[in-house]
Amino acid sequence: MNYDVIIIGGGPAGMSALIWCHSLNLRALMLEHAPELGGQMLQMSHRVTDYPGMITENGRELRDRFVLQIEELGLEWRVGSSIEEINLKARRIKCQGQVLTGRAMIIATGARTRRLGIPGEDRFKTSGVSFSGTRDHSRYAGKKVCVIGGGDSAVENSLILSRVCPHVTLVHRSETFRARAEWLKQASENSKITIMPHTRALAIEGGDRVERLIVEDTDSGQQKSIATEGVFIKIGIAPNTEIFGGQLDLDNKGYIKVDHSQKTSIEMVYAAGDVCRPLSLSIATALGHSAAAAKAIKREFDHLSNTAAIT
Ligand code: NDP
């Protein structure tokens, strides 16, 4: 089947791209591999007050409004659509046995929470390991917990957890922190928070639930066991670019390189949202990328048809 634009990914960037393609009279199809649309919006448990035009209780509610809009516009999308093969140069995809081609593509595959890859991280994911203190803090009220990471997320989570937990240990592999100075100062002045720099997490252990975190001092190599009932892993995000297997240029962290119009290193292939390392991670940024990409594609199509008309 042929489309003007194939959009890969059904988070805010993908949904916005779909809406913009419709506005620009481009026939588009959006493919999402997960069973429902929304991407990282589905993990936003806090009240969303910084999205102009509406305040929602969480990301899912905002997602529902996006979905309502694409339904009302009668747009075309599929969920549970894993990509079996992809050829970006040919803008051809094989998905559920069907070959789909686009004159252009917008990659909006987003990013995912980075994992430590240590023993216990998977085993305890429903019994003491969490990837969000914002979402899960009330379940850990009254418990001693550890947070791993040294960026804004880890320090912010430590501060949030310190409001309900008797003690929080912030474990960070490096000496210096990436977190903003203001939050780091608040954490270091908080008597409920112990900061452990140059400390690497080695394993999460326990019985039915998490009971301890095994760590190592990166200077001395000395190992230590920290008694804890919860381990919050906040070590950043990683882009979902594996499926493109070296077909387009990525930066040194694996994010897709784009120009000012969101164009990638491949003709007629654009990228939008977290997959191309925005300066600021936000829904608003993802939506802006998609608008820029769809408009640039429309310009390219118009240019091609004008050139064809002249020759
Ligand atoms: P960051 O990429 O900023 O930080 C990740 C941290 O995790 C780093 O300290 C890094 O350590 C550590 N880390 C990475 N991989 C590993 C590993 N394998 N083992 C142990 N430690 C590891 O991620 P954040 O999620 O904190 O923030 C992402 C972005 O979101 C930032 O731009 C941040 O400003 C933003 N943000 C904004 C918020 C807000 O404005 N309210 C709230 C939270 C985040 P090292 O330094 O050694 O590499």
C-alpha cells in the first residue's frame, strides 16, 4: 500500500505528525508497535499543567484527548504493528506481512527509560524496583529506599521520596552530578537523604521483595550492602533507534541527527520528538518537531511537482 507519509511511532510526536499531515492534505499512516497509542505520555502520573489549552490529571488523560482528535478527523493508524523489515532509502516497511511504502517518512519512535542491566533489576520490577518515584512514591511511604542516578530525575525523585520515606540513599557512579545545582543543594541539606557519589550499583537482592542493594566504591573497589525496601532507577533515557540498524546518521548517544527542518541524513526521511535528542524533553517540543517535519515534507512534494510541471 502506498501513502504520502508513513509515520513510525504513536506517541505525541507521531500523533501530531498525523494531524499535521491531514491539515496539509497528505495521506498518512501512523504505525505504533505497542497495543495502545501514547508512548511516554502513558507513564506521566503527575497533573499536567504546562500544556496550553487544557489541564489534565495525568499523561493518559492528555493522550485520550489527542486520540479523540485523531479519531474525529478520521485519520489512519495501527497499533500492535511491529516492523519486520525497514528500508529507509526506499521508504519501505514490512509490517505484519504487508509491504507499505511512503513518499516520505517521519520517525517518531521516541525514547525509553535506560536500564542498569544488573542482577535483580528485572526480577524485582513488581516487588521493589521502580522507574518512577513521582508515580510510585505513595507505595513506598514509611520505607527506606535507594535512588540510582546523578541527573535531575534522580535528585528530583530523591526529594519527592524524602517527603514520605524515613530515609533515601542517592547512589551515583560519578563524583560530579548532572542535576541542577538548586536541587542538589536541597538534597544535600535534607537530613533524610544520604548522597553516595562514586558508587556503582552491582546487584539488587532479596526474597519475595527487595531487601538490599549491593554497591561498590569506584575508587577503592570496596563492596557494601545497603538495607532497602525500594530501588528507584533514574539513569536517563535512551533513543529507540535499534530497528534502523545503521541506515541513517546517529549522534554519539544514538539519537537521530536532524537539520533545522527535522530532516535526517536520508532523503525524504524526517524525525521528530525524543528520538532526535531535543534540547528540552517535553510534549510541546515533540509537537513542534512534527509540525516542522510535515511542513518540510509538503514543501518538498510541492517543489517536486512544480519542477515536474516546468520540465
Ligand atoms: P541524565 O541523562 O541527565 O542523567 C542520567 C544520570 O544517570 C547521569 O548522572 C548518569 O551518570 C547516570 N547514568 C547513566 N547511565 C548509567 C548507568 N548505566 N549506571 C549508573 N548511572 C548511570 O538523565 P535524567 O533522566 O536525570 O534527565 C534527562 C533530562 O530530563 C535532562 O535534560 C533533565 O534536565 C530533564 N529533566 C527535567 C526535569 C524537570 O525540569 N522537572 C525533571 C527530570 C529530568 P554520569 O553522570 O556518570 O554519566
